[in-house]
Amino acid sequence: MAILEALAGTDKAFIHTSGSSVVGTRSAGQRVENVYDENASFTPSPGRAARVALNKDILSYSERGVRVVIVCPSLIYGLGRAAKPHSMQVPWLIRTAKKHGVAKHYGPGENTWSNVHIDDLVDLYLRALKDAPAGAFYFVENGENSMREVCAAISRMLGLGGATKAMSLEEAAAEWGEGAAQDTMGSNSRVRAPRARAELGWAPRARPLIEEIERGCYREAQA
């Protein structure tokens, strides 16, 4: 908050990165039908209540002369260009599949996450920095897949035949930690991003997640 205090009254931009797990529903790998856009109300899971409170506090500075913008990506995939080029979920699932010789998901793997390619996400940041109004909140997505669909694509990519296997909470927690198993790998986080498309002219163009796994950077990384 010290940076925001320093920016108060300047009308300068401050972009904060949140994440669509704020609307996540713990479901032990079961599909949940709830889908959220920027206007939808929701109750965060216990593991994400603090993040939602932080978003609210940051947005309050839009009334104090700061052009605050919150970007809220869904599952990020693709190869970045920073010191840590990968996001979390897909590399975790690949490592688990290689470790066990079969792609594994928590529970039935029907839980579904919206997703976005890193290149499209970067484009949105640039547009938000240039044109987003104070107080703007943007979900970021370009499609969705269940964890089982992702695991099946990983299995095919690794030459494991497309088969997947369910894990118990205990097994998933041993792989990723209990909090990550419940709030990320076994949860649903389904969002839509109409505001970025309408307000910023954002038009994602990168290849879909399943194609990126089977024919893109994740396959290339195994070569």
C-alpha cells in the first residue's frame, strides 16, 4: 500500500495482478456450473478471502487519484520471456505424469478452469496500461478445459496413450500441497472476459491450451 499512498492524487496508473481463483469453488475434482464475469457477485473460498479483500483495498485508491486497474488472469499457459517462463498448473501436471508414468488429476478431473495464453495476457496488460479507466477490473480468458482434458492432452504429448488416473486428496496433497490441491488443482474457476474485449478491444489470437500442450511449447520442452 505504500506505493499507492505515494501515487495518491497523481492520476498515474497502478496495475495489480490478481487471479481467477478468487471465484474458485473447492469441489474435489467435480464440475461446478457457476460462471462469472466482472459484474457477478461471489463468495470467495477460505483460501482466497484475503486476496479478495486486498483487491477491494487496492481498488479504493481509484477514488484517491490513482488510475488503479486489476487484471485477473485465469489459468496461464504458454512460454513466457521472464526469469520464470512457466506458470503453475500445466508444468505441475506434466511433472506428475512423468513421475508416475500416467497423467493424474485430483478426483474425477471434471473440474474446469478458464485459461489464457501468456502472449494474449501480455497484450491485455499493454492495452490496460494505455487505455483502462480508473477502478477497472478485468477477468482474462479465452476458453476453458477440465483438468481431465488437460491431463489427457499431456498423456498424448508424452506418448502415454491419452489415459488418465484419479488421485485422492491425500495423493494430490503429496504432489502439490493440500492448499494447492483444493484451491487450484481440484477447484473450478470459470470466468468470462467481456469487459476487456469491449472496453480495450482485446482480441486473443494465440493457440488454445490443448493445442499448445500437444504441438506447442510443452511438446518442444520434452524434445
